[in-house]
Amino acid sequence: MRILSLLSVLLFVLGSCSSQKKAISNNNKMKDIEIQYEANTRGFYQKLVLKNATISSTKDRNGIENPIVQKVSEVDWNTLIQEINKVDFENLPNLKAPTEKRFYDGAAIANLKIIYNGKTYQTSDFDHGFPPMEIKRVVEIVNLLFKPEE
């Protein structure tokens, strides 16, 4: 009985070490990823760029003003990477927007762009606040990570 208990504990410990190595490996693979989220209307513009565990935000369409840059915590960055790993990059342009409020100025026009391994993957336009279901969690996390100074 003791041997069985010892063996089960040993397998549990080895299994958890293995999953930690996989998580670290995935984070190292995603080290060079860049995520861009852009939302705009005639009177509103916001661009969020995440790269190397930092997030930058600008409200300047022309890129003249310097963006506000903030550090992203390791926990938040890892959560974002976990959600990004669930996304099929190749299918991003084919995702359908669940609403069409942007057609009558009911919502800002938004899109998500992912730059990974030198290749750019971009969604078609969707309503800000109403992303396609396949990327909903990623968009929510991206928007929550930037904390405007009050």
C-alpha cells in the first residue's frame, strides 16, 4: 500500500513538472509575438500594442504623439499567451462579426492584428466591444490590460 501511495505521488509530481515545462516552452515561443488592437470612429481612436510584456496605447491616428507604455504583469502576460494559443491565426480573416453596429455609427470599428514569426494575421472589421466569439477572450484581456492614468 505504501509503495502504491509513493508511486502515485511520484507520478503526480513528475506530471506537474512536465506541464510547467510545456507552459514555459509556450511562453518562450510566444516571446516575439506582437498583438495590435485598433478601434476608431470619426471622433474616437485607440490603438493598443502588446509586445514583450508591455502594452502601449495611443489616441493619435497620425502617430505624432508618443504612446503611453505600461508594463504587463507576468501573470497577465501568461494569461494572454494562453488565450492566444487557442486562436487559429490562419482563420482570423474569416471570422464573422456577431453584430453590425459599426455600419450606422452604433459602435467603433475594431480589428485585431497578430504579428508572429514575421507573418501578419488580421481580422476583418468588427464592432468594438463585440468581437467574434473565437477571439472574444483575447480582445477582452487586451482591453483590460491597459489601465489609463486617472
